Amino acid sequence: MGEHHVIVHKMIELFGLNLSITNFVVILWLAALLTLLFLVGAARAVNVTGTGRFANLVESMLDFVRENVSDAFMGHHGAKWFPFVATIFFFILFNNLAGLIPIPSYFHAGTSNLNVTAVLAIIVFLVVQAVAVKQHGLKYYVGLLFPKSAPAWLRFTLMPLIELIGVFARPFSLAIRLFANMTAGHQIILVLLTGELIGVTYLLQQGFFMKLLAPLPLVGVIVMDGFEIFVAFIQAFIFALLTALYLGEALEESH
């Protein structure tokens, strides 16, 4: 999905796989670089100075992720897994914000490509399964597929199928939720921007008093940009929150 936005810079195929460098790859590289620079800068700013606007901003954002995501859903495991959850949060956030760079023919939210969100969801899924097996062994899946809380006739008939569907539905829902929200938001902004530009052009062709109203349609675009920034944060928060929730269940659940 999102192929209609793809600009291929260099075509690369390896063993039948398309590894071409596209604008979405560039956006991912940019988001990864910004995540690295932000977290490294955060460590230096907070540990060395501890004061200043950047240090205060970084500390408040990290505290927000730690208190409301990792610690809230992983308890005493939160500190250990905080770097992983925080990296996911900021990487997705910078990918989301890339869609607001005012070059719509090139820059799109990296997460508006289903391939990107699917890979992120699969990574989370595999990490969660690895943690569950390491923490509980293969008996984790026995307890998961055959929950003791269910009646015996249901426990050995429908529950394994229902639980198995639930396990694989998680990465699917993670990928689709993020992809759909970021794609829809970006498309709405483009539609509104086009409509506002048409409105401004129309008003500028009218009389003097109508020309005075020409800047007003642009207010809608500014409001939508602000809302899209809010959505970018919310979607990064939700993805990180669900990641912490799934990890917390894998770490704590006893069968």
C-alpha cells in the first residue's frame, strides 16, 4: 500500500526481493537518524546540564513515556524495557511528523505505508513471543491456548482456535490501525489544502472587502496541521502503549 506515493531513486533487486531506495526509505532513514540524535541528545542534555529548554522538553517527554507506558503496563519490568518502548515511540513519532513537511509530492508519513507499519508490528510480535518463551517456556502457549478459566468442553474445542486468532490479530491490528490513521489524516490535509487554495483564489478575484477575507481559509489548514501533530503523537503513544501492554502480559502471565 502507498505505492502511488513511491519515488524510486535506485532500483535494487536481490534474490527476487525489491530492495530499491525510494522516498519512503529516505523518510525511514531520516526518522531513524532523528530518533538517534534525539535520544543521544536527550541523554547528554539531561545528564550533563539538566537545565534548559531542550533538556526540560526531553525530560518531560521521556517521563511521560516512562510513567504512562512502560511503568504503567510492565511494572517492575518497565525500567528494563523502557529503552525499547521509547525507541518505538520516537521512531513512529518522527515518521508520523514527516508527513507534515511541506513537500507533499515527496514527503509522506512513513507510517502511511502499510509495509512499514506491518514490519513494525511483526517486530513487536516476535519480541513479545521471544520474551514469553524465555520467561515461561513453551508452557506459555499451553496455558494461552487452553485457559484453565474456561469450561472443559470449551477449553478443548473452541478456545484454542479463538486464542490463536487473538494472538495473530494483534500484529494485524497494530499495523492497520497506525497505517489507516496516518493515511487518512494526510489525505484529509491534502484535500483541505486544495479546497482552501481554491477558496483563496476565488476571494482574491472578488471585490476589495472579499479580498480582505482571503487569509481566512488558510486558518483551516493551520488548525488541521495542529490537529495532525496531535494525531501523530497520539498514534505513536497508542502503538508504544500496546507494545508495553503485550510485553507486560508476556512477562507477568503465569500458566
